[in-house]
Amino acid sequence: MIIDKLFESVENKGHVCIGLDTALEYLPVDFKNKFVYEDYALYRFNQQIIDATFDVAACYKVQIAYYEALGLKGLKVYKDTLNYIRSKGGIVIADVKRGDIAKTAEMYAKAHFEGDFESDFITVNPYMGMDSIEPYLPYVKNKEKGLFSLVRTSNSGASDIEYIENKENKKVYDVVGEKLLKIGSGFMGECGYSSLGGVVGCTHIDEGLKMRKDLEKMFFLIPGYGAQGGAAEDVAIYLKNGNGGVVNASRSILLAYKKSEKGDLHFEECAREEAIKMRDAIRAAANK
């Protein structure tokens, strides 16, 4: 199953998931000016980041909104970026956060697990109900695909809904996690985790130990590291025996060149150094 491939990648490369949430303004000016078309410059930037970090990144997360904002040209960059990662044997998470029901969800599943936008994992939003997850499951069962479903997010507004308590004094995110864990039990890999994983932000850490225990067989996609304020020590409580999750970082890696003396034209080297620094910090914290 695809979760076994991701588990093995973490074992070999560390926990870093590089977020290619690439805005045009992130590109060094001199680099961008080398190309006639901005969209091709964007693709080449992604490509060089991927090449420079491939041996130190467990996977890549590509946020579709950054490419949708550029229209058809942007979506081609999105497509080409996904294809490039997968052509190298890498694992790609399409961050699309789809959340709808019935035929609409079936079409979303087809769009992102087949054809031009095919990826290995996609992110989904279960807050319309568990039936919004069901149309993706045949791909998980039969097509070596995986899901990362929102459970408890890293944004400050998470408390508006996710922290509401029911009559049993369970928070909404606890109930969602339990339901996802039950569904995911039918898609277990040899590594002991399900191909139905959860998005669990590391910026709210108080209940982290409880979540890791309660969702023992759920592999986590952990946002909130770096630019959002999460540190290696925050992340470590969501891991288990040195695995069990990947940690996403975008701006802190893509824009690492802005804090370096190497200069803008060495942005990919700076990204690699930042990814290695992040990998080593998380490993050290997880092994304490």
C-alpha cells in the first residue's frame, strides 16, 4: 500500500515534507528574469528545489491554490510539478482539501487520482460528513492511493468548530478522528498505519500526546512547522518510534535563500541546507 512506501521514505530520508506552495513573488528576481515566461520560471524553480532536496525529503506537498490563481498556465505548472516528482520515484501529496458528497466527490477523486493531476495522496475535508470520504476509498483499496483527512488544523480559527464539545465532552476533532480511524482500519499497511491518514497541526500541542495515543494507527501529515511557529519539540510528540508522520514546511524552505549569504541564485542549495537542518532537528527531538 502507498502508506508503506511513505513509511519507508521517512525511515530512509527523515520526516520532512516540502510544501511547494510556490508563489511567483517567492522566486529570486534575477532567476525569474532569465525566463521569458513567468509560468516556466515557476516550474523551473520547483524543479531545482526538488532536485536539490530529493534525498532529504520524504515527500512533497503541492498546494493547488497557488497554481489555480495563475489560471490555465498555472495549472500546467501544477501538473508538470506533480509529474516531475512522480517521474523521479518521489511521493506527492496534492493539497486540494476537497470536501463534497456523492457524484461531485467521485469526480474530485477521478480528477486527482487519475489523468493530468494524478497524485499519490490527496487532502480531503470530512466536515460535511463521512460520506464525503467514501468516493475516494476505491482508489485507496485498488489503486495504491492514500488520503490525508483534516482532523485538527493548525490555524487559529480551529477552535471555532473543531474544539466544540458534544454531550460526552468529546471535542469535534476527537469525534472526527475516531470515525476516520474506524474507516481507515480497512486500509492498513504492513507498517502498522492506514493509508487513510490525518492532518494534525503542531501549533496546538497541549493535547498532542493524547491524540497520538488515541489515533495510534493513523499516519499524520503535520503542518505548522517553521513559518507558522511550530518547532521540532512540538512535532516530536506527534511521532511514534521515530516515524508515524511527515512534517510540512513551505516558506521556511522555499525562502531560505533570503536569510543566506550565498545569494539568490543559489536558492536551491539554501533550500537543501534548511531541509537538512529541519530533518536533523526533528530526528534529535524525536529520539530524546
